[in-house]
Amino acid sequence: MAFTGTRRDYGLLGLDAKAAVENGLASAKWYSCPIGRKELKEFMRRSDGPALRDTALWFGLLAFSGGAGVALWGSWWAVLPFAVYGVLYGSASDSRWHECGHGTAFKTRWMNDVLYNVASFMVFREPTIWRWSHTRHHTDTVIVGLDPEFNVMRPADVLAILLNVFAFKNVVLGFKQLVLHASGRVDAEEATFIPDMERPKVFRTARIWLALFALVVLACVLTHSVLPAMLIGLPTMYGAWLQLLFGLTQHAGLDEDVLDHRLNSRTVMMNPVFRFLYWNMNYHIEHHMFPMVPYHALPRLHEVIKHDCPKPYPSLYAAFAEIIPAVLRQAKDPTYFVRRELPSRAKPLDLQPAGPGMVAAE
């Protein structure tokens, strides 16, 4: 597809990565909404209670919908419970992976670690790789050449987005990397953010995952049925569509290379069901600005800093009314982006020289 402007290099080893470092965008000091230290400390207080409640409900719904799907297997009635199971498995796992990766969902560390590893498998993100990748994402959010987690680059690849409605591209690339890691190697880009001491964990986990997937395939062969894969493995794909919708609201179509999360992230108001599935990650400006605030405190944090932020989108529909035209336009014109308007009383962006990077994950 023809486009105007210059194609940027989003690779972590390219010219834009070098330029970002030279321009002081690497591990830079970001704008932060004014909030008292004592008040912020209270928002950052961790608790096991909310996540235990929400996790018990999540696993209960998984068990109920999966059990109903098994009971109805062989009839068209199984479609509905498996549709629910797929979203709970392939989409809701994304936010659990995310929050537990930050170490903020639970107060108790081992609880975060256990759920993080379970959710990583469900969403098909290797836990050690993605823990370090996501730390870099928070340190260099939407900085071209430094952020390894761009979901929409410029010019926008609309076909790749559509393929990920069922996580097809992510799973194909992820499986390729899984095999690479199981062989005891990481690629050149991963080597830029994964410490040497962490790599044995990467290799060990990849081998365990391949063994688990082999067991699922064996179970399908022995039972002469795809049912085992409908419960483990395939839901990562057939249940991924809602994860994609949620994920696109975060940064798609917004500005790049700007040290202000108010300009490169969105806060979108959602209904209680979506907020449960997404664990309040719809408050995405708040999360990026203060990543150590647990998910259950983000709505309260929003009320405190909203006067200094762009007006939140009132619904998922409103967000996509902006995102879809922006992404389609970026497919032809990679210089285009949506300019977020700050309220008149908001403090402006103060571009400060590079400083110590923020801590994004434990």
C-alpha cells in the first residue's frame, strides 16, 4: 500500500533506536501529574483481598463455562459456553498476566508469581521474556526503537491487526520464538533487554511449555477428539478477540516519542463486566503514569488526577470511533497521529533531560 512520509524503524537495533538514545528519549524522565507523596503511597498500598476475590470468581467462571462446554460437546449448544470460556481464557488472562507481572495484584509475592505464570501460559507469552519486555515498555513507552511492545506501527499493518482477532500472528511468531528458546538461544533484539542470568529460566520454561503442548496433542490423538485442545491451547486463539479490542485502546493512533503518557495513552470508561475482565487497565494513563498502583485503586486514582488529563473516552465505542479512522489513515500516511487535547488548567508537558528510568515491574 502506498504511503507518504518516511517509514520508521521499530526494531530495537535500528537507526531509530540509536536516534532515540541520542535525543535523550531512552530511560528519560516522564511527566507526572501532581499528587502528594503521602496520597500516592496510600494508592500504592497492596492487598491480597481484591485479587483473591476476583481470581476465585475468574477460575470459577472458567470451570463452569468449560464444564458446560464439555457436557454439551457434540452439539451446537457447546458453542456458547466455549465462547465464554475462550474470552475468560484468551482475553481475561492478558490483564492477569499484566498485573501480576507488575507484582501489584496481590500483596503476597508468591501469589503474583503463580498467577503470572499461569496467565502467561494462557495468553501465550513466555513469562521471563515478557516480564523484561514489559519493563522496557514502561521505561520507554511508545518510543520508536526502544519500546518492544508496539501493537500498531506506522504505516499501520491492517492485515496483521485483523489476523490477531484470533491471535494468529502472535501465536505463529510466539511459537517460532518458543522453539528458538527451547534450543537454548535468544534472538538479537531479546538480548538487548534480557539479562544473561535470566536466560536459563527462558530456556527451561520454553521446554516445559513445548512438553505441555505435546501432551495436549497426545490427548487429542488418544481421545480422537479436539476437545482437549478446546480447553488448553486453542482458547488462546479463539478467545483473543476481546483482548485485541482492549489492547488497541491503549496507544493505537496516538503520538510517538513524547515523554507524556497523557499524549500517548488512553483512559476509556468501561462497564463493570469489561472492567472485571480487563482488571481496570482501561485506566491506562493512570497505570502508565503510576505503574505501582494496584489495579483495584486505579478508579480512585483517576478521580484525583483527571483534572490534569485529557477527557476520558466515555465508552469502548467512542474510543474505536477515533482509533479505526486513525489506523486506516496511518496505513497511507505514517506521519498522522491523534493529538490529545489537555484541559486548559492542566500542567503542560515539560520536556526534561534524560534521567533515571522508572521502575515498572518487579
